[in-house]
Amino acid sequence: MPHMTAHDRVSRGSTRRLTLVVGVMIVLTSLLLIGVIAYVGRIADVQEASQEKNRIENALNQSVARVLDQQKSVAWWDDAVKFVTQQPNDEFIDSNFGIFLTETYGHDEVYILNARDVPVYSYFGMKREEPQAFERRRNQLASVIAAVRGQKDVPLTERPDFFIGRQQHYDVLRKVLAVAAWKGAILTIDRRPAIVAAITIVPNVDMSLLTVPPDVLISIDWIDAPFLTQISQLLLIPDIRLTNAGVTNSSATVTEPFVTDDGQTPSVLAWTTRRPGWPLLTLVLPLVAAAAIAMTALSANMLLRLVRAADALSSRERAARHDAAHDSLSGLPNRYLFVQAISEALDELNADHGDVGVIVGYLDIDRFKDINDTLGHKVGDELIQAVGRRLREHLAPSDFLARFGGDEFAIFRIEQGESHQTPIETLVADALGSPLRVLNHDISVSTSVGLAQSPRDGRSTDTLMRHADIALYEAKRRGRAQFTWFSAKLAEELERKREIELALPSALENGEFELHYQPIVSARNNQVVGVEALSRWRHPTKGFIPPDRFISVAEEMGLMPKLGEWVIREALKQAGSWPDLEIAVNLSPAQVQHTDLLGLLKQLLIDSGARPERITLEITESLLLEPTPKTRTTLKELRQLGFRIALDDFGTGFSSLNYLIEFGFDKLKIDRSLVSALSQAGSAQTVVLSVIQLGHALGMEVVAEGIETEAEAVTMRFWGSDQLQGYLFSKALPADDLQHFVRDYNTRTPQLDHHEAVAVSGAGDSV
């Protein structure tokens, strides 16, 4: 046995003392940890129960506001004042108060009191009862009635008035708030808790209809098992229930007296609490105690291994630093190392002030998702590795290549003076010019590349990378296998798009949109027979913003259903003013595929009184590229409602004769791109004429869009187009201007008879 030196003995003694100190510290720390866990577990249970109680109370307050909101939808209404107070109409009251509030919102009892608080209407048990049936509730509801009539010091517990907070965003209804009154409370009725809401019936537009004092609408909504089940599901608190048992909290159940606003306690509210501290007390605490014992036993062994572990730790640290700076799949540097390297290069170049620049390039593999979806993620991972190797082989040794994740790579290069290096985009194209062999698949790939250069496009790392990303976005927008250099114009376009994105939601809320209408002229008699409704955005500071700037952004943001609903609503309202004109309205794919379009149109027809056969709904071919069963069903049911369906912009994109046969459109609108091609002899004219003949053969009216010259109008009329639309006749006009235009145009423009239409055939042949 080797001789133990004094140094060894000192070291061993130090180790023993260190072991003893560490052991004592572990024991004390463990005891402290056990105490903390026990305390935290208990406090967590108490706080969770308190928070659950607060959430339940808040849900009840929100429910009171919700019932008032539901009452408001029928009580604040000119027609309600007319047909309840001034000209009582039982059928109207049943439909809009009794049946609507009970069946739509689930109110259990509905009453109406007149100005003298005499009952004039009672509805419960799914039927109308004699008004005097209210008297059985009068005493129990007296406090709510007194409050809504303006009496002060009503003996009711005050609740937060969430209802008034929800009305602040209204403009039209703001004047109603000055004359209306409401009160919501939770009362004990027949020894059962219930939400009782009362609101005055007042006009929302014509304030001359206001009666003082107004009638009062009263609703009762029982707080019963179904009601509490909804709250339970909403709050994710299991088993909220009412019971007659006493207040006896157990380990898993919390009970609280259910005190109503009139001071009564009809029952006890109980629910199963989550008890977040229970796992700490039953699982973590024993494990910590066991771990404390084990840690004490292992402390000496741990110290003996400390030196060997230190060496291993140093080795692992070096490996970790490498892994932290490199992509695990491709082995290339990652974003962190790329940013570090480019920042160091820029610092040196900015200090040097020489004729030196840095080029930053972002590149994405085109349609990489399709490869993943069709060939599998294993092939996709191998493809990433193969692309990385191929790029590394073709790029210059001084070019820095990194992978940011997914299918995104980045490159930066330092260029000095008149550089004769092969451009990055050329090297990338050469690298991927031949197929890659990946797991027995020959895969051809291309990339989209975005490039930025310092100092022209910025001097900081963040700026250059952001500008390269903007250029990549533009390259992908242009299609596959594209490269784009950053420019100030790209940044301006992106900034304009972001401005649109920020302003669009508030524009919808603030009513900044308006409808303009472009006339549609009959090719048979040269008279205006219809209009197309087109949305226009009147920005408060920027003026009119053209649709081509905000429609695509609205589609990306998912706002098209809301904007489209507004367009349809306004167009149907306007239809009543133009009984002799057809109105065409564009439908976006999002409206057809993701909204209850049929229900909306049915309701709007009822509200506006418009005739559906005068309304043409226009769809584009993008909706039909991958038609779903919902699309087919919706278009079929729209026609059954009486609407006419038109295929818009025919001649662009993926025009297919199959669409015309399968969906049986009423109208076919020939796109401006085809109409403008009439000036080209030969095939273009043959295509246009064939489309018109095909549309007629399939029983469709044909509308030529984008008519801008008299020659185009004469030719399309002669070839059989039924209707014409375009700037030759008029641009899209506001509703008031359109009325004057139609009157003047139809008066001053001579009507064409059949012989006159034939007479222009010579002009048509010459086009």
C-alpha cells in the first residue's frame, strides 16, 4: 500500500470535515425543505379554494350581465316600443319576447309591466299565460322593480355593473344609455336562487317614441343544475352544485352558503376543489424525506468522485458549447453562432471604414412541406442534410453557412473592393441544379433567396438580418426559384402592409368602410340593369385606400367573413331603394367555407325585405380549386333560396370547363384580361367568342367585365354578351351618385333594338 504523505492526510482530513459539513447542511436543508413543502401544500389548497370561490362569484356576476345583454337585444328597439307600448301586438310580443328569450337564451319566465307596473304580459312553461300570473311573483321581485324605476336605497346587495361596461363601444346606442334603466340581481324565489333582470323598453333610434315612464321587461333564469353545469364547464371547476346540507368542508369538497342579494340563504354551494397542494403532501414530501436520507449516505461517495467528475464535466462543457452553437441535424452553425460571427465581422468592418461590405442571404427550400408530407419526415431530415452538404461544397471557403431550423439556411460573405467572387445566388443555384439522392429518391429542389448588403442596406446585424428576411419574403411571394435583393421599396411595401394590418380591425369597428356600386349595362337595350357592390375604405387621414391593398390583408387576418357580412348587409339594405336593378355581391372563400352563410342570408332577407332573385352572389374560381362537400351544399342551397350565382373573373387562374358543368352557374363573368385581348387578332378573339357561346349553351348569362373602349363594347355586344361592365360606362359610385347616374344615363342613352345591334357587327369584325 502506498505511503500516505502528510499532504494526503491533510487532504483526507479536509475531505472528512467537508463530508461532515455537507452532511449536516443536507440534513438541515432537507428539514427546511420538508417544512416549506408542507406549508406550501397547505397554503396552495387554501388559496385555490379561495380563487375558485372568486371565479364562481365572477361567473355569477357575468351571468347577470349576460341576461341583461340578452334582454337589451329586444328591449332597446323602436319596434318594441311601437308594438308593446303604443300598438300592442300579441304575435310580435310572443315572437320577440316570450318565445325568443326562452327558446334562444333559455330564460325561464318572462314578464312585461306597463308604465303603472301593471302586468301586461306573462310567458313561462313554454307558453303565454294570463298577465295576472305575474302577481304570484310581485312581492318577490319588488326590490328589482323598485330599483329599475329609480328608487334609491333598495335593500339589495350591490353587484358590479358589467352590463354598462359592455355598452361603451356603441355609438348609436349611446343616447339610449341616458334614458334606459336596468337592474340585475340574484334573488330567492320560491326558496330557489334565480337571476332576475329588469330593463326598460325604450327606442334605440327614434327617441320621439320614448314614453315616460317606459314599460319594463323582467326575466327570471333559475340557478339550477344545468345552469351550474355550464359554469362548471366554463371555469373547469368540477361538480359545482347546490345542496341543502350544512357547511362542512372536506379534503376534496368546498361548501359555501349561497347568499342571494336579498339576504336569504336558500341553499349551500358546493364544488370539488382541485387541491394543488395534495401531490406535494402525499407524493413530494415522502420522496423528499427519502431523498434526504439517501443524500446523506451518498455525500461521501459524491466527494470521492468530485475530481473525476470535474474532468468529465470539462469535456462535456466543451461538447455543450459546440452543440449550443451548431444545428444538431445538419451539423452547420446555428442562428446563435451566425449572429455572433456576423456581429464580429461588422464590428471590424465598421472600425476599418474601408471599401468593405457584408452580404447576408436567407434561403428557404421551395415546397419543403410537400416533400415532408409525401415522402415522410425521415426523407425530409435527410434532404436537409444533403442540401447543407451540397451548399457547403459549392460555396466559397470563406462563406459562412448556417441553418436556422426547418428548411431555412443563412449565408454571409465579406466582400472587399471590386469583388470577383461568384454571386451567392449563382452558387446556390449551381449547388442545387442537379437532383439530390436521398434514401433511394432522386429529389430536385430549388430555393428562394433573399439578400441584403452592408453598408447600403444597414450597418447593424439586426438590420441586415431583418432586411434579408424581408427580401426572402418577397422572393417567396414571387414564386419558386427566385432571388431578391432588399430595397427600400420592399421595406415601404411591408410597412404599408403592417399599417393596413393595424388599422383594419378598428376600421371595421369604426364604420370606415362604404359601398360603391359600378353600373352593369344591358347589351340588348343599352340601359343600366344592375350594379356590382364594391367595398371602399375611407381612412380618416389617408383618404380612400384601394381594395387591392386591404382585401388580401383582410383575408390573411381572417377578417373577410366580418367584412363580407357587412357588405352583404349594406347591399341588401340598398336593394330596397333600387327595385328595378339587380345587385351583385362578391363572396370570399372564407365566407362560404367557414361561416353560417345560409343562416346569415336568410336573416338579412327578412330584415331587408329584399327579393333574392334580384341578388347575384359572385364567387371566384379559387373557391372551386378543391371544392368540399360544404362548398357544393352551400352553393346548391343558395340557389334554392332564390339567389343567382355567378362565376367571377373567368379567364384567370385555373379556369376549368368542369366548374361550369358541375356547379350550374346563372352568370359567367368574363375577366378584363380576356376582354382586353380583343385587340389581338386570331386565337384571343376565338377564345372570347367560344366562352360566350359556351356560357349560352349552358344556359348562363354572360357579362363582359372591364369594358373601357367603345370598340370593346361593340364587339362584345355583337358576339352575344348579355351585359357589359366597365369604366366606359362608369367607375364605381356612391349610392347617391349612382341614382343620378342611372337616371341620366338611361334617359340620355338611346336604347338599341335588334336591328341596331346587328348594325354594329362591322365594328365588331374589325376589332
